[in-house]
Amino acid sequence: MPEAIQAFQKCLEIDSNYNAAHYRMAICLFHSGELDAALQHFEKCGRLTPEYLMARYHIGVIYERKGDFERAAREFQRSIDEGVGEASSLFHLAKIREAQGDQESARELLQRAREFGKAHMNATHH
């Protein structure tokens, strides 16, 4: 992974607004456990291309891991509202609501995630 990070750093030295390099660098950093650095690159990606919503989803995951559940919930809700990573975002949002003691909301969100997953599976297998 360090080689990939170095390659993306070189890309960004050439063009600091190269969105794909920020996103891929963030993924590498995320998987290396460097959450703060990954967050910076996901956020830059989101600023450069606001419609690139998978960055928003990953920002939510990072905030969730860091224990900032309100910010994580906002990012997951934004992903859901825009229709990106919906089942995963619903699942993560359900975990947050459960941790906050809102069992009813957590159950509803999990049900929506299951329904979305079933609908997606049916659509891809026909």
C-alpha cells in the first residue's frame, strides 16, 4: 500500500485538484488505518466534485469509527438522500441510532436496508 500512496502523492504534486487521485489515496490511507489523512482526502474529493457521493459515505464511516456519531449520521443521511451506497448507509445509520438508544429508528432503518438489498438482488438477477 505504501507504493500506491506514493504514486498518488506524485499525481497530486502534478495536479492538486485531481479528484480520482484524492479518492484513491483516501481509500489507501483508510485501509492503512490513517483515518485523519484519509478524511482530508475524502473531504477534498467532496469539495472538488460534490456529486461524487461515495466520498461522503466514506467520510461517514470515518466519523463513525472516530465516535463522532452526529457527523457520521449526517454523511450517511446525505448518501441515502442522494441514492448512493443506500443499503450500507442505512445499516451504518441504524448502528448509530441503536448506540444512541433509538431502537425503533434503528429497526426501521435496518428494515429499509434489507428491503433495499432484496430489491437490488432481484433487479440484478433478472
